[in-house]
Amino acid sequence: MTSNAASAALRPTSLDHTELTKEQTRIHINSAHRPFTKRPVKLTDALDFWSFAGAAANVAMQMSRPGVGYGVAESRVESGALMKHPWKRARTTTQYLAVAILGTEEERRAYREAVNVAHRHVHSQPGAAVKYNAFDRNLQLWVAACLYIGFEDTYQLLQGRMNDEQAEAFYSSSSTLGTTLQVTEEMWPATRAEFDRYWNEACAQVVLDDYVRGYLNDLLNLRMIHWYLRLPFRNLLKFLTIGFLAPIFREQLQVEWTSADQRRFEHLFVFVAFVNRFIPRFLRHGGTYALMTDIRRRIRKHKDLI
């Protein structure tokens, strides 16, 4: 996309960002927490395979910051392009989450070095309307915060809304979502309350223009996969994605979400949460641990990680 075309496309939906509230920046969780154990909840408790139901929504959230949106949409790293190699991109993203949450410092370092190789090619061209660089720590902090929000939302949809003490315990080990890349420990909000303040302030910077919105619409319509896979899953993906988006992101994406849609979304997760209680933890979390096993095998055999 040329600089002039990008400038013309940068017509963001009008939003009053002066005083964003939690009602604008977070999805609604109805039920109170249903404790399954007396120990404090941790981020590792959110590794259910259901957590990936909001993956496309998380991509939309991340790309709502122009620096991330253009960095992804204009990326010249074809091997990791979501619209060209969706299955590989899904694997590398989920493995990043696995190593960030379950990996050792050495394993995180190895994955960081692998990602850095790809990120060196992700930067805006001279004269670009939107400036970005994959090594921008503030943009990486935003992406990591979106990932955290995704885990917290899906965990609470399955287990109920956490109280302040539970939320603090859940948050306490989350900084590795960012520090596995270039985000420093000092940059990551120290407490859950500080994270809330950061999140609302950061959401004031979200804006989707026609160019990035078009990219996300292609994603939601599954235009990167064969039509025979697209047809049965497209409507479900759209429904889940919009349901996992807070109002501010839905408005930027220009999608409709009615009160009836919200009720269907909540009823779906009441059912999913009920079924989830009868699925053994090793099955619910097995996918993430399998990804971690694959990373360790790749490191041991000196194979490419991404």
C-alpha cells in the first residue's frame, strides 16, 4: 500500500477516548467465580483448549493499534504471514504462548532469538503514513496486554468472575507474556490495578482504518483457507470473535452486536463451562503441553523454532 493510499485510508471511526471505562474496554462476565481448588488461581489454570476460541478476537485487538496493524498487514516476512501460511502462524503463536507461560528462562531466550530474526524485517518504509517497528517495546507491551486479556476473559467465562484477590494471584506471573520478547519487567504493570489503568489508557490509542479493517474482515471471513473449510466455520468464527471483543473494539471494527447476540454468547459459555467440569485437566491442557514438548524437541535438535 502506498503512503498516499495509506493516508487516505486513515479515516478512523470517531470515538470519545477522553474517559474510557471498564464497560467500554472489557467484555461483560456475569457469574461469580466457582472455585475448583483452594489454592490461588494462576495463569497456568487458563490453558484450556477453550482459551483459543477468542484467538481471532485477540488478533483484532492487537491490530487495533496502528503500529501493530500495519506491521502485520504489511509484513514482508512471507513465511510467517497469517493470510498466506495460517496454520504455521497459528502454531508459532500458540507455541510462543506455551513457552512464555511454561518455559524456562533458557527456553524463552531461545524463542526470543528466533522471533528476533523474523522481527528484524518488520518495520515501516521511509515516508510511510504509519510508522512501526517490531522491536518497539511499547507495541510489544500492547500485544502482551492483549494476550493477557484473552486469557483472563476466557478463564472467567469458564470459571466465573474473579474477586480482587483471585485476580491479583492470576495476574502475578503474567509478565512473561511480554518479557519473553523485549518488554522489560519494569514496563509490565506491577499490580492488577495498575494493569487496569494501563489498559484503559492504552485502549484510548486504538483506531482501525479501512486498510487494517479490510485485512481483519478477510481474516474473519477465513479467506486464507480453502472454501470447503471456510463454509462450516466462518459464521461461528465471526460470532465468537465479536463476542470476545469489548465495545470499543467492536465499534472500531464496525460490527453489529445486539443484546440477543450477547445472551447467546453467554448461554454458549454457560454450557461450555458446564461440560468443561467433566473433562480431565490433562485433556483440557494437553494441547499446550504438547506444543511445549515440541519446542523442547526443536531446541534439543537445533531445529527452527518458527
